[in-house]
Amino acid sequence: MMMKLRTALALTTSLAALGAAQAGGIINSSQSSVFNGTAYAGAAAPGSSSAATMFMNPATMTSFTRFTIDSNYTFGMPQTKINGGFNAGPPTAFSRSSGDVGMDYFVPATYVIYPVNDRLVLGVSLNTTYGNTTKAPGFWQGSFLAATSKMRITTLTPSVAYRINDMWSVGVGLQVQYASARQFAFPSGPLASAAGISSADGWGFGFTAGVTFTPTKTTQIGLGWRSFVDQNLSGTTVFPPALTSSNSKGKLNLPNRINLSLRQTLSEKFDLLA
């Protein structure tokens, strides 16, 4: 059996605005260097040469006829700045601008597909599906709440797909997520004695499912779904020197993802993706 090894590298820049703590603010949408180049058009439809298509729709694995490894790497340089100040109280020596708090990041994503036979296909993916890091370069008014905030959510997704016939394929998978959250307020310096340090970790589970429909040799349609995941985080919060809590708990509700895609072959060298 032949093995196909694919490695792709993407360099991205983004302008981020820090707002409410919503899942959309920490979602990592760059799960494939190949699909970054197509703005994820057609990503859930069969026919792609990139195994990353299984992230959007596990049923697309049936379009692979040999053992395939697809490894992607994304490097990002976000620019994030917070401006503001207290509504009341005396003037403060601390800056009202945080400066650039967005931290550069490196995110890998790897996919493995193994066809058992011409109908049954197994696969597994490992992704950083959510994450963000902000760190203020100096003391500013918001540092009383958080000078550094980190979150990483890593998802392992074993999947299986089955080709029913030449027109229909189905696929399902299990999302196994590990979440790690860290937050520091004045971790060092003259105000370290007033620091609050919190850390939390947790596991979450969800599902992924999909279907592909190929009505003709030139038309391929895919519908993929990644379920919501409730991350139940628990950890320790420390406010020295008086208060330490080893029973801090919280829930992070991560959203569903639904992808409907079309791949329409117009000629031997030209496909329309939607």
C-alpha cells in the first residue's frame, strides 16, 4: 500500500477586536492550509486532495483510495488593542491603552485516513480547535483583572466513513476535547502581592457526522456537522495572601458547526467551489 505524505504551511495575519467572551472570539478557523487558499469553499464536499476535508465532513473520507497523512501548520500575528478607562474615581497613573496584547501563535493540524476496503474508511484528526492568548506589554488599568490570559482547546476526532453506493456516503466521529485555561493579574512586579492567579482544565465530548451526495460524475455535494461541546472546567484560583480556592468551576459552551458545500466540475482543469 502506498502512503501519501502532504505537508502545508500557512502564514496569516489578522486584526482582532477583544469583546465579550464568546466562542467566536477564540475559534481557530484555520484548520487547513489548502482550504485557507480557497476560503473554505467546497471544504465539506468530496473530491478534495486534502485529507483536512474530514474536519468539515467525515463522509468525505470515502473519496480517498489510499493511506493519507495531511499535516498543516498555521502561524498567525494578531494585532489587538484595548482602549478605555474607569468611569469614576481619581486620575490614575496607569495607561488607558493596553498596547498590542495579541500574541503570535503557531497552530498545527494533522489528519490521517486509512481505507480498509473500497467501502469502509477509518480516520483520525488532531486539531487545536479553539485558543487565544493576550498579554499586556506593561501596566494598564485592565491589568487588575487580567494581564495575561491563555486558552487552548485540543480536539482528537477518530472517525469512520462508509460508502453506501456510488451516490451516497455517510460518516461519523467522536470529538474528544482537552481544555486548558490560564489567567494572571500582575504576575510579577510591585503589585505582585495583589495578584490573582487562576488555572482550569477540563475534558469535553461531542460528535461529528456528515453525508455526501454525488448525483453525477461532475457534481459533488457534502453536508457536515460538528456538535456543540460543553467544557466543564475546574481548577484553582489564588488571591494572595488571604484567599485560595481549589474548587473553582465553570462551563464553556462551544457552538455547533454546520458546513454545506458544493464541488462542480466545469472542465478537466476547472472546478467551481461553493
